[in-house]
Amino acid sequence: MKPYYTVIFTSLLSENTKGYYEMASKMETLAKQQSGFLGIESARETIGITVSYWESLDAIKNWQTNIEHLEAQNIGKNKWYQWYKVRICKVEREYEFFKE
């Protein structure tokens, strides 16, 4: 397995979530079209966690500076998020368990 990268986006929404879920869906669709995108997983309870997977740091940078993504980030800061944190990590090894 070749090393790859993750972007871990952890967030706490504000009370104003109007339009948030539609934009999140749009951003997921757009991310999947980006060069170097490998996959995405997310969960939301009180805190939301979205992990996206990328081939390289350059692919992450290109996603980060995508015009539509930048617009969504600005709306998020001004409207939807009370708090968020972004972590970028290199994955050097992985394993999984699956019970049939």
C-alpha cells in the first residue's frame, strides 16, 4: 500500500443550519470529482467528523483552494459553524476487520 493522506474535519454546528446539509452534499459530490480524491466518510451527532482521503498533499491543496469550496468555507464560518478543526495526516499503514 502506498501512503496517502487524510483531511479530518471536526465541527460543531451553530443553531442556524439552514442550507447546511444541501451544501455538504454538494461539496461531497464536488470533492469526488477532484483529481487525487480517494474517498470520504462522515458521521454527525453533537460533533461532526468528516474524513476525506487523498493521494497527495497537492491534491488536498487543490481541493482547499477550489473556488466553490472556498465559497462554502466562507458561508460555514459566517453562518453554520460554531467551531471547527482541520487535521491533515499521512496514512502509512491500514488494516480492517469485517465480520460476515
